[in-house]
Amino acid sequence: MIDSIPRVINNREKIAVALYQLASRVHWPARENALRQAFARVSPKGQRLIDIGCGPGLLTEMAMDLHYAYMGIDPDRAAIEYARHRYLAERVQFAVADASDIPDFVRVGDIAILNGVSHHLSDEQMSVVLGSLHICSGIFILDHQLDQATSRLNRFLQQKDRGRFVRPSTAFARLAGYRKIYHEVFSIPSKHFSAWRYFCNFYVPVMVGDEQTD
């Protein structure tokens, strides 16, 4: 539900945002780098990025660097308020909203990003999100790489993740109504020390039945 009622952000919420910012020094650089490389490779068509589950808006600077308008949505009001105060730019917007509100914000031709978000969404929520984003020119999904090569350390960290829906990588090989045209696996925090393995996929919308990957 869209939260349009102003309220005071309490200290606990502020601390949670600060802790996420601190943790992002470890997990964020590799994810942003993977996205920048993917943008360079696939050159997606569109003028605006819609960041689903944007948190404190860490993708804003990348969007501005690549000359895109930016729309970030997240159900966490404290994170959104932080982002609104930090990123003051004409083509940057933020909104407090959850997965069911996406149709109120997405526009035809947007480039959607779900960066570390899918494992927080149930199958039903994921289906709603993908259905809402079918008017986009394309979707980037970054999430846990879970396959036979996943190490014990990696699996342990996945189990400790707050998200309850870490899916096997095969679940993203083919999405109904989308064709995958880009796939890359990368390591967090770096290729020299891999605590997590993540993937970065790019999909374009197609008619159901035409989802074969290129």
C-alpha cells in the first residue's frame, strides 16, 4: 500500500538505515559494477530507471551517471526519507510503496531493476511484479546464485539472509512473458574473496510462449 501519511521516523528505523549503509560497503560495489557492465553490454532502450526495492537509493548516482531519470520505490519509509534528503535532483523521485503498488509508478518503456529483491518476494508477489513490469523495455534482476557450485559458506550466508525466498538459479532461467538475453555470475565482495555468488540477468518482454533465451 502506498504510504502518503507523513510521520516521524523513529531512532530504531534510522539506525536500521545506517546499518544497511555500513553493510553496503561490503556488498554494494560488486553489484553496482555488475549492473554498469550489463548496461554497457546490452544498451537497454529507455529514459527512466525504476528501482524496485530501492532501499536508500544507492543506484541513484549510477542512473545519473548514465543520464537516466530515476524512480525508486520501497516499503521502508525511513530508507525513502533518507534517499529523498540525500539525492536532490530534478529527474530523481522516490516513493514509499510495496510490490502491489508498482502499476501506479511504472511507465511504458521504463527499465526496471530488482537488485537483491527477488529473494524477499513470494512466488505470488514475484508473479504480480513481473506482470506489472511487462510494459517496461526490459528488466534487470540481480540475486543469489544458487546451484551445485554454491559453496557451503555461500549457502550458510544465504540461509541467514533476511529474505525467505532464495530460489535456485534455474528459477530465473526462464520467466513467463520474458526472454533472457544477458546472464553473468559475479562474486561479492570481489572475485578474490567470494562470500556470495550473485547473478545479473537482463530480460525483455515477449509474448508468452516465446521465452527461449538467446
